[in-house]
Amino acid sequence: MNRRGLSLNLEYAGDFAAYWIYYGMVGSFCSAYLLDIGFSNSEIGLIIALASVVSVFLQPALADLSDRSRKLDQIGVAGLGTVVMMVLTVGLMIFRRKSIALWVIYILTLAWELALQPVFNSFSRRLSESGHKINFGICRSGGSLGYAVFMVIMGSLTEKFGTRILPGSGMAALAVLLGMVLLTKATLDKAMKERNSDQEILPRDDAEEATEEINLISFVKRNKLFMILSLFILVLFFQNAILNNFMFQVVDGVGGDAEDLGRIMGVMAFLEIPALFFFDKLNSRFSCSTLLKVASVCFVGKLLLLYLADSVTMIYVAHILHLVSFPLFLPAIVQFINEIMERGEAVKGQAMYTTAITVSSVFASVLGGVILDVSGPKLMLLVSVALTVLGAAGVMTLVDKVAKKPKTLEK
């Protein structure tokens, strides 16, 4: 890898780091921030659910903008989106009390942040057009590393100074993010000029035509088992949304505080790095089906240990299994779908998985908030354990059968 290629990879890792640092403020500290202002758990769950729904509509709009605009590619859309988030974050700094305005602003802020995630993920394809190799796994690890450091630091600062420092910290992260996006854009422009002018990329219209060989109805008919598998993934990821949205309540339930939350979430992010770094090597020795089964079992083990935990230390112990649960499942399911789908249905397959995760987040946000207000974190974790067992059983039963799907598209 030459100097220009190294710069693109490092800057892409920096983009991910700044993006996930901001998510730490608006997403991971969401419960701590809104509870401190006076929102109930049910209201927080509703805010997160509505944000997820709004993001579903924002994502295709942003994708269409980057596809159709001659002036804005994925990186340009990310820069524009960052500016929008900065404006919304100013709103969070102004409205510091429970109000309708804060409801709307927080929903839009979180929705916009979630909607930009696939845009940043798509940087890898755009950057690779320069002719340089982009290692997505390693670059994505930069996001986990940045998030981990932020969560540890902000956990301590929030416990010392209160949650009101979060919007200002988020604005600082967005300033860094905008700077990194602009730097990435500048480096890409230089790399594109250096590229051999004779190199040609598949025309966009041809690429789109290649991915639209079958319609949605035909896709569903051809992939009935995959659709059922997606439902079990939806159930399996209920716990992931619960832990992302309500970990503060779980930590508080065993006597922890915001500092403990920051450290625990930081440890989780650190544990994601090895699987992301070495997924290609793991996948060369084990099939995606096997890796998905292992990750599913570890999801169950982690949730069971969290349910049994009676101290912050036990929560740390439970998260050891995070090493081979989410960070292994994520790249494995993406690769699994790419392997089993024909080119004409691959996009729909990935979209179906993303939709399942989003629906799971909406369901978990609403139900989790209600359970917390009615009973508390223990019942919420017990429900999560039961659903995780069901989801894992479905994945383990169906994943091999789905992998054997015929490869020929029906005309």
C-alpha cells in the first residue's frame, strides 16, 4: 500500500471514529441524558423508536441524493448531513428542559445520525474507485476504538459534571467529523487525479440494471427460508437494541452510575476490534454459517449472564462474550448474504437484513421502556433472554438450509 492509499485508509478510520463518538453522545448516553431532564423510560423508548422509524425514510432519500446528484457523492452527502446534525445539536444546547421542542429535536437528531450510518459504510466503495485498496474491517475498527475511548472519558466527566456537558461534547465531535470528511474528500480528489485516466468503472446505470433483475415479489418467492431467517434475526437482535438503549438502567439496577456505563460501553467497543480485524482470516477457516451459529450462542450466554448479574463486576464478566457475539455476527451475516444471493437479489437481501434490525430496534425501544417503568431492568432482561434463545434457535436451525439455496435466478 502506497502513501496515498495509506492516507485514505487512515482518514476513513478517522471518519468512523468521529461518527461513532457522536453516536456515543446522542445514542449510548440517551437514557442517562433524558432521564436527568425528567423523561420516563417509556418516553425515552418512544423517542428512540420514532427516531428509528424516521431514519428508515431518511436512508433511501440520502442514498438517492448521492446516486442522482452530480455534485454530491457519498462523501459530500456525509458532509452535508454532518452540518445538519450540527444545527440540530445546537437545538439540544438551547432546549435543556423537557418540552415538545426537545422531543422533536432529539428524535430528528438521533434519526439523522442513524440514517448517515449506511452513507459512511458506503465510503469504502467510493474510495476504492481511486484504485487503492480500502480495508473496511480495519477502518471500521477505528470507529470502535474512538467510541471506546470517548465512552470511558465521558463516563467519568458525566459523573463529575452532569449530563449537561453531552451536547457540547457532541458538537466538538461533529466539528472533528466535518473536518475529517473534508480531508477525506480532498485526499480522494488527489488520488482520482493520479489514477490512470484509462481505468474505467462500471457505468452506474449498468450496475443498477444488474441488481434489478427480479422484483420484490419474485425475491420473496425465491427466498422464503431467508425471509423466515430474517424474522428470527429480528427476534435475536431485540437484546442488542435493549442493551444499546437501556444499558444505563441495567447498570443503575446493580448500583452502578454514569461512569460505570462509560467504562462498560468502552470495553464493549474495544472487544469488537479483534473480530473486525481478523474476520477475513476466520472466514477462511470457518464458513459464515458456522460463525453465525457461534455468535448466536454467545448472544444467549451474554444475556443470561447479564440477567444473573448482581454487581457491576458481573456485568463486565458477561460482556466478555461480546468478543464473539455482535462483532462476529455483523460481518458474517453481510458476507453470508453476499454468498447466497445472486447479483440481481443481493441488494434486496441486505436491505431485508437492515429492515429486520430496524424493526427490532423499534419494538425493543417501546417494549423495553414500558417494562422498565412497570417492573424494572430484571424483567426486561428476562424477556430479552427468552427472545434471544428463540432467535438463536431459529438462526441455528435455518442458516445451513438457507445456505443451500439454488443459485440460478428464475426468469
